[in-house]
Amino acid sequence: MMEEPKEPPKAAEGGETPKPAAEGSKAAAPPGKPAAASPKPPAPAGGAAVPPAKPAAPPAKPPAPAAKAPVKPEPWSSPLLDELQKRFPGAIREAVIFRKMPSLTVSKESLLALGQFLKSDEGGAYTLLTDETAVDYPKREKRFDVIYHVYSFQRNDRLRLKVLVGEGEKVPSVTGIWPTSNWLEREVFDMFGVVYEGHPDLKRILLPDEWTGHPLRKDYDILRQDDAWVEANLNIKSGQ
Amino acid sequence: MLENAFNVVMAHPLLLAVIKILIVFAVLSGIVAYLVYMERKVLAFMQARLGPMRVGPWGLLQPIADGLKLLLKEDIIPAGADKFVFLLAPAISVLAAFTVFAVIPFAGNFYISDINIGLLFILGVSSLGIYGIILGGWSSNSHYPLLGALRSSAQLVSYEVAAGMALVGVLLISNSLSMVEIVNRQQQMGVWNVFLQPLAFVIYVIAAVAETNRNPFDLPEAESELTAGFHTEYSGFRFALYFMAEYTNMVLVSCIAVTLFLGGWLRPFSSVHALDFLRWAPPVSLVGAAVFILWLGLQSRVPLERYFFVALALGCVAVGVIISYPLILNAVQGIFWFGVKVLAFLYAFIWYRATFPRYRYDQLMNVGWRWMIPLALANLIVTAVVRYLLSAHTPASPVAWLLR
Amino acid sequence: MAETTYLDANELVINMGPQHPATHGVLRVKLNLDGERVMGSECVIGYLHRGVEKIAENRTYAQFAPYTDRMDYVAAVTNGMGYVEAVEKLLGVEIPSRAQYTRMILAELQRIASHLLWLGTHALDLGAMTPVFYTFREREEILKILEKYCGARLTTHAFRIGGLQYDLYDGFEREVVAFCDYFMPKIDEYEQLLTTNRIWVNRTRKIGVLSGEDAIAMGVTGPVLRGSGVKWDIRKAQPYEAYDQVEFDIPIGEHGDTYDRYLVRVQEMRQAVRIIRQCVERLAPGPIFGKVGKVIKPPVGEVYHSIEAPKGELGYFVVSDGSTNPYRVRVRPPSLINLQAFDMMARGHLVADIVAIIGTLDIVLGEVDR
């Protein structure tokens, strides 16, 4: 179980060939997608789940396992992005679109202002924060991606915001903008140890308050646990 | 010599009473145990399931198994409880419930005592039962029981008022507080009080459901809110006592309602002689029951169960034959009709439970204080006025009547 | 609620759960009471935390699929569906129409089953003990169909990444239609017991009111959001599978109270039957598996995919580093986020209403805690 995480990367490097069909179809898909999505990010309620460019691809691909570049996030362009860049110069580090979902990497400092704007009517009324979470990349200088998924009822559109955070850095809490984030930020704090600034009640949510360690970090092994806590509270040597 | 002693003993004023008490107590305990069985079965059939089926044929021995289980269970007393009160409380509840049966006339010729303040006695003693609940909830020294006890006391106090006032209406037409006299009066008038006091009857039934903490007024023990209400901390036999008190109270309020409103032991249309054939109802219904039991038994694939059912059916027929003997037939008339009416009432209790959601505390109080009590009062006033106007000895003026 | 001043000294702190009959699992609610009135509350969760998201990082894409069933264990089919669709989106594959309709049929059946379980227990919490037996009787029929299809009743793992593992069994269509015919009158039966029952109406009207704005601010989704009058259903707004090919209505409430949410869910069951009937009609023979290789190795990237689960928006955020294991799987559990609105809804109500509010949120603790 413990070995597994190490193995896949190897497989990834040597295993470009085993899946020609899927690769090929993906290669065919992206060119159509940004074109369809870029003029207007609010995708009309159509086939959000199903890549439209697909049907043409499969018959041609299987025989020719094209060793083309794999599908990659494409740069995103849209009126909203232009507007954002005008209003918040330098705030947006990166704007890409992948599988029809635009993703903005935002500087930590401008997160609150940008969120406030996105929530307002001129910014697209992204009033619903569907999810807030984090991803850990321990080798990066700023190891955490804190990720916000926002949704606009008005434009029927989803947007992903990303903030890069280093160990020990504080992220401004968005509870003032989207109250939903209260528990979600507690969960991110619980699981990753990302500390939020301005959160009303930042404490662990799923794990016991006295637990040490943040389990969803990549350096926290799946078998690891807080043995001291387990012994003190459950009267057993180990939970395994 | 022996005969002499027998006569002396028989002449002792307490003897007959003690025998009657023992009979009533034994029968009542059995009825209460099987009332639980009946409730589970009736509910089950209303809810598309079978109910107890494992202990004995058709689960008939379930009440005994339950009783044994409760008796043998450990009697847990919470550490922080007020021990003396905690132990005493369930006894108060069950004692109060059983004591009231002393003045219930089960038949014209079968009652423990007929005191001239019977109804007052009932109201007084049955209200004592609430102490058992309050003290039990309080002495548990725990939150849920306390909330349950609070709800219970508030509920009982408010509904007692409505029920009492509804009963006063009956008193006005019966001219007596004696339970036997009230039934006799209904016989003389040739009409049951329910037709003279329909509103009082409805109010009493609702209040009775509330007083027995039954659905839809079962807030004091609302499982989904207060786990088990006032008896959360009770276990084993003490829990069984509470349980018994609740079901005894159910039987009790049914008995009171039957006596006061539905003619007690009188058979329907007792003054219509054309319907005298109804006196054959006891043996006929026993034979009917025998047929039903036989039918049930024949469906069973277990030989032992079949024998049991056949024996039971034969027993029913035998008893039916015995009570067909004219003298005995006359003797069981009263108790039979009384029993049938009480059973119908109990069935309704169970029926409510299967049908209604639970009231909320404040809504319950609203119903009690805003509807039941004013209605009962209005009923009382109207009854009094009508009674005055119809009275044969009407004095010249109401003032004179009041000053009399 | 009338404005009243309360003395702090009278406040009673009561612990509801984790072992309590009405908390639907191991939810613990700390209530500050004044008499029976709730002055404040705090939900304590995590008693069922199993680290599902961590497990995902240590499993291959296909291996993780059965774990999703264990989150919302009363709606395993939709849970699995959300995950496989998210991975399919990451892979960029399209699945054949037969598989799509099969998924929709089973998902809608699961929606009915989930709502039935909710209806029965919700009524039971409010003291009506009979509906639960009726709803479980009907739910049983659905579970039988699921069992016949994939061998499991609860944790079904019904779908695979790329389509279906098994084609439908003979007579599936007939059985599903027979169920629909049998089920529609049963909904009327439940409604007869509850919809116009005065006690039921008294117990649920104006209880746990959540305005549309509050609902959106708290991120509430699913029937709870629709009960507050927001006409939003992911099946319509951003259709997945073939939901854009079928006709159905989105029932919404007016007042955002417990009664409206009850009506919305009952109506949703009717709409689900409608969807199922259309899907059965369109079920044509054909392939059931899309173009997915034996080893699932998506390109580097991130996708967020959400579906309309019975309890609300169920989202999966999957990050791929190009290997066979997901780099990160985040589940957006509707129950957790809906539960967050609990405190707002509970303040000022009585203890008896707390069970109504917990019930109306329709939470499953397996999903809240993951």
C-alpha cells in the first residue's frame, strides 16, 4: 500500500503507449473546445459533460496511435478575463481552460477584492461557492494550491480560482464573501494545515481537536496516525 | 364447626373486597400485558408487517418473554440520581393507576366499591400519577428526562382541567358522583350520556389521549426528540413499572369514558326489548373467535402450533357453551359489554398512534388552552342552563334558584 | 418568533447525539437551550471520518470507484456515477447512448430510493410512525432491481469508468416500467397521510425557513435550495449523460420551510418516474462501453464535475498527474454543505423542531464525514 504512490510516476513515464485510443481521441478534442468556449464563457446549457468534438475522432485514431502532445490546458481568453485583467492588473498569474472549465491562478493579495468583484453583478454574479479545497505539491516552492469553485446562476457558468500558498503562509479567508467557506476552510485547515486569516472559528472539523498532523498532505503516509492521541483516547496501542 | 368458621370468615366485611381486588389486579395485569401485544399486532397490520411472531404461536407468548426479560435485567441507578426518589417514582405512577380501578364498575354486580364521590376519587388519585413522572424525571439528574418531565407535567395539568370540566357536564345530568349511579341513571333515561353530551365526550377523549401520553400527544417520551423522555435513565423492572402504568392508564381512561359516556356495562339499546337476542352475543362471539383461531391454526405448518390453536379454539367453544347456561349468561352480560366497549376504545388509541404525527409542545398547549378549555367551559354553561330550564322544580326566577 | 430577552443563567446546554435516534447517524449537535427554545447550536462532525480522499490517492482510478459508494450509502448509484463521469471527463471519452440511459434509469431509481428513505425517517422523527414502513416497502422494490442488475443492494458500484460492466438483464425494462406503474399511486398514498394532515402541516410550516439568498450564501444545493424557491437543477443547467434529451420539470417551493422541502422532494419522485419512463423508451440495443483502455491513465490536468445527487450538488474534483493513480480527489459532499445551514435554520426554534430541521436537510453522515 505504501509503495503504490511511488510506482505510478514510473509507469507514467514508460507507459505512454498502452492507451493509444484514449490519447488519440483526446488529442483531437481540444482544438474544438477552446474555440467553442472562448468567445463566451457562459456555456449555454448544452453538452457540458460531453466533449462535442468526439464523434469524429475515434474511427480514425485507433490504427494511428499518434504520438502527439497529450491534451493540455489551453490559454483562456474571454471578456471576463479581459475585464479582470483591466481591473486587477497583475492579479491573475495564469488563465487556462481545460475540459471547458476555465481556471484562474490569482495572487493571494488580490483574492478578496477579486472575489468580491466576481460576486457582484458586473463581475458575473458568481454568488455560489460550490467548493473550496486544496492540493498539496510538496516539491514546489509554494506547496499548496487553494482552490475555489464558484458558480454563477446568472451566466450558468463555473469558474475555478487558484491561490498558491507556501508552508506557514496565511490565506485571506473568503467567509466574508461566501459564507459557505466557513466549514470548507476548516476542513482545508484540518487536512492540509493551511491557515486562514480572518476566519471566525478556525479549528479542526473532521479530526479530533487535539490531533497532530494534516493527513491530506503528501508527506503524511496513508498508514500514519497520531499514535499518542489514539493511545490516550481509545486505550489501544494502534488503530491499525 | 368447619361450616361455622366458613360462615364467620365469609361474613368478614374485608374478605369479599380482598378477593375482588385480587381478581381485578390479576386480570388487569394480564390485560395490560396483552394490550402491549395487541398494540404491536394492530400497528403491525396497519403498517404492512406481521409484528411479533417468534415467541409462541403468532407471538402469543411475547408479553411473557418481555416481562421476564425486564424482570431479569439489571436495575441501573445513575450515579448522580437522587436514589430514594428515583426508586420511589415508578411505584407512585403504577400505584396511582391501579388504585383508581377500585371505583370502576365493571358490571352492575361487579365492582370493588361504590363510593358516593367515585368520580372525585378518580380525578384525585389519577392526578397523583403525574408525581411519578415528575419525580422520576427530576431525580434522574439528567437533561432529557428533566425536559420530558417538564413537558409531561405541563401537559397533564392543562389537559386535566379540560377533562375535568367535560366530566362536570356528565355530573349535571346524572345528579351523582357515584360511578354505579351514573350508569344506572343512563339506564333510566334510556340513552347514553354520549348523546346528551357529545362535545364533552370528544373533549374527554382528546384529553384522555393527552393524559396518557399517547400519540399524537406523546411528547414527554418523544423518542426522536428526547430519546425516551422521563424514563430515559430507567431500566429493568422500574422501566417496566412505568410501561405498565402507561398502559394501565390507557385501560383506565377507556373505562372511565365507557362508564360515563357509553353506558358502562349496559348493552346497546338496553331498553329496547326487541333486541333482547343480543344477550346471546357473548357465547356467539366466543364461537366466532374459535372459528377464527381454528382458521389461523390451520394455516400454520408447525404441528405443535396447530395443536395449540385447535386446543384454544376448543377452549373458546367450551367456555361459550358454559356461559350459554342462562344463569351464567345473565351474570356475564355486564362484564362482556363493558369489555367490548373498552376494547373498542383501546383499539382507537392504537389507531391514533398509527395515523398521526406528533404535536409540538407549544401547539399542544395551544390546543389545550385555546380550544379544549373554552369549549369545555361553554359546554358546561350550556348544560347547566338547559338543565335548569328543563328542571321540574324550576323556581320562579333564576335568582331565586341560585339563592335557594 | 417573538422577541424575548433571556437570561444567560437559564441556558441549558444539551448534547444531541452522537447517539441519538433522530440525528440520522453520528451527528452531534450541541444545543444551547432556554427552556425548550434553541438559542444557538454547534454541529460536531467527523465521527465517521475514514479519509476517503486520502484513500483515493493510493488507489488507481478504477479501484477508487467502489469507495465512492460508501460515502452517501443510501444513494450509492449516483455517488458512483458522479465519480466515473468526472474521470470520463478527465479522459475525454464519450460513453454510448445505451450506457447513458441505463445510468439515468438507475440513478433516478436511486433518487427515488433515497427520497423514500428520507420521507420515511423524516415522518418518523415527527412522530408519524406509519409512513416509514410504506416507504421502505417501495424502496425494497428498487433495491431488488438494483440487486438484480449488479448484485448489490446498497453499495452497488453499478458503473465503470467508460460505461457499464454488465448489460441489462432480460426483463429489466419490463420490471422498471412495472415499478413505475406500481409506484405512482403509492406517492398519492403518502401524500394522503401527510400533505393535508393538520398536525404535519403545523409541524413543518414555517419551520427552518431558509430564504433563497441565504440558501445561496450558505452554498446549499439540491432539494433544499429548490425548496427555497431557486429553480436550479444541474440536470437542467449543465446536463450530463442524456438529461438534455428528456423532459421533466423542476419543482420548487415558495417559502423555503420544511413543508416546502417536503413537497419538493415528493414532486421530485414523480419527476424521476417521468424521466425513467422516457429513458426506458429510448433504451436501444448497442454498445455499453466507451473507448477506454484497460489501464486508465488520464492526461495531466484537473477537472471538476458535478451531478445532481438526491441530496444536492455532488461534485468531484479530480487532479491527474498523468499516472494511474489520481493525484487528488476532492469530493464536494452535498450533505456537509447543506448541514452548515443548520445553525441558521435552527435558531429560535424548539427542540422538537430540531429533529424536523435535521430531517429536512436530508444528511447522510457517511458523506458528511467521508
